[in-house]
Amino acid sequence: KVDAITCVSYQADVPTSEHELFRDGDPIVAVFYTIWSYRPGAGRELIMDSVRRIQQDHPEIQRFVTLSPKTEMAERFHLRNGARIYKVNDDTINYEYRLDVVR
């Protein structure tokens, strides 16, 4: 049974638009750009588990951010789960998950 889904793009820097999710470069940033939960709490669990797994499998990744829509739901989800607003863009917001919150 699937409780939550996320998509991740590995990037050389923090993207500000969907188009930038597909740039080439040496990845040091994991960008979560879709998070969907079918059960309360499952989205948070998936993000935290994903960060831990990426840290294990890809030690070169140094930052964990999102490319999120400018919605109250996205803001509430990310801020409640320990992220901070990193950058407000024209159409999106980047939230950053600090490693000390995830561990």
C-alpha cells in the first residue's frame, strides 16, 4: 500500500522554476518537487526517511530543498515539519530542510 509519494531531482544548485529541475551539473542539492500523502503524517515520514536514505546513498548531497508552489498548504506543511523558507521566487518557494532537524 502506498502512503506517500515524492519526486526528487539532484541538482548543482537550488532551482527557482520547474524548467531548472532538468539542468546538468555535479549534484550537491536534493530537490523535492512533488510530495503527495494519502495518509496523515505519511508525507512527513517520507521526507524524513528520504533525506536519511539520500545521505546514506549519496554523501555528495549537501542540501535538501523543495521547489514548492506558493500555497498556504505547502507553507504550512514544510514549516510545521522543520523546514525554513530559503528563497521566494516568482512562481515558487524553496524550503530548506536542515540536517539537524531530520536526524
